[in-house]
Amino acid sequence: MDLLAENPVVAVVVAVLVLGFVGHRVWRWRRESAMSSHAGEHGWRQVRQVETFADLAVGRFPELRERAEQDARSARSPGGRRGAFGSTIRVGRSPGGASDARARNAFVVPTQQGEVAVGDVTVAGKAGKASQSRASVHRSAAVARIDEHLPRFKLLGRAWVDRDSGGDLPDELTARFNDQPLDPDQRAALVDSDAYRVLLESTCELDGVAVDGDRIVLLGHRQLDPERAADLAETTAAFARRLVAAEGHVADATATRLRDPLAGG
């Protein structure tokens, strides 16, 4: 306390840090309270298997772990800096790094096609012998599960990974996501069906799209509030509808049914 009294600059810095910490906690509490209230009014169910939700979301995007671990390693160096994927990201897991994924603020949202799980995910990266250096990456995610088996593909936002691999995606899509080659099945599902337009027309800021068998995962750039959660769930359901219709499994695309999003691991 004597140091603070004798050095007003230190006192101001400490005060700013405390106010910032308290302000963030109040903001998070208000946002999560709004989500819970909205969920109760609209029949959303709270996700009890938060570990399963986190594993399903982060498992489709290992780049989240790479980013968190690399940021933690960079924080150990006095001149370390954090940057966007494509410029500073290390391909593969960081040596000496580790990370944990967790979810919160997660709900199962009913749509016309069935249920979609949405929530916030955080990947906490650690580095150093005593894990003294830490960094976190925060995103939102939506997880859906369908009755059909779809071609596997993944898109990453250019704000996240800005690198191409000689692909042939539509220009509108490559303006937002990294370009990549598609095989005939992937092209039929994503491009020929116009399913990709659902991603472009969405009000959600999408950082990633993963289709893996019967599972669809969308990654949002910002953490959720009630409006973003509803939009992310509806975007996921609409995207699933287009994909299934492209496969020719249903005569009426609106008949697409989404199953329990967290079942099956």
C-alpha cells in the first residue's frame, strides 16, 4: 500500500487493471444472464454435457489449440507477439505446449428441422515447464447432427487463416474463406446445391465450417448473446437442409431432420 501511495502512476495502473477485471466480469454476468432468461422464455435446454460439446467443436478445429498454444509460447518471450493465422501460426501442435478446451453458456436450441447445440468455447493454451505462460482463444460454436452421411470438408475464415491451396471455390466464398480444391461429391454438396450461400447470407461472423460425416459444426468469431445464438442455430439448420437436399436423400428439403446434436460423440 505504501508503494501505491508514493507512486501515483502505479496506483493508476492498478486501478485501471482492477476496473477492467471487474468490468469484464460484470459484462460476462449480464450476457450470460440474458442468455439464460432468453433460453427459459423460448424453450431452450441448457447443455449438461459441456465437455462433450467442447470436444465436438474444438475437435473439428484443432487450429484453435494451435493458436492458443502458440500465443502462450509467444507470451514467454519479451518480444513475443501474437498474430493472425497464416503469418505466425505454427503448423501442428507447439512443442512444449498444452491446451484445454471448455464450454459454457451452452444451450440446445429447437429449429424447424430439429435441435442444434450452441455455446461459447474457450481453448486455454499453456507453455513453460510450470505452465506459467498462458493464453486463451474464445469462439462460439454450433453443433448439429443429421441422419445422412455427408462428404467431409472444412472451411477456415480468411481472418483466421489466409492461405490458399489452388482451389476452385466460388469467388464469393473465397472472399471470406480459404480456397481449396473440391472433389465431385464435395462440389455437389457445397457449391452445386448453393448451400454455401447460406453461409454468406448469414448475419453470423463465421470463422469456420466443418462437415464430418453426420456432424456439422459452425464456428463463430464472437461469443454469444441471445440474438447471435438464435442466428447461429438457424444458419446451421438451413445449411444442413441444403446439404441433405443436395445429396438427394429427401424430396422435400424441409423434411430434413436434425438428431440429438451431442449423441454419438
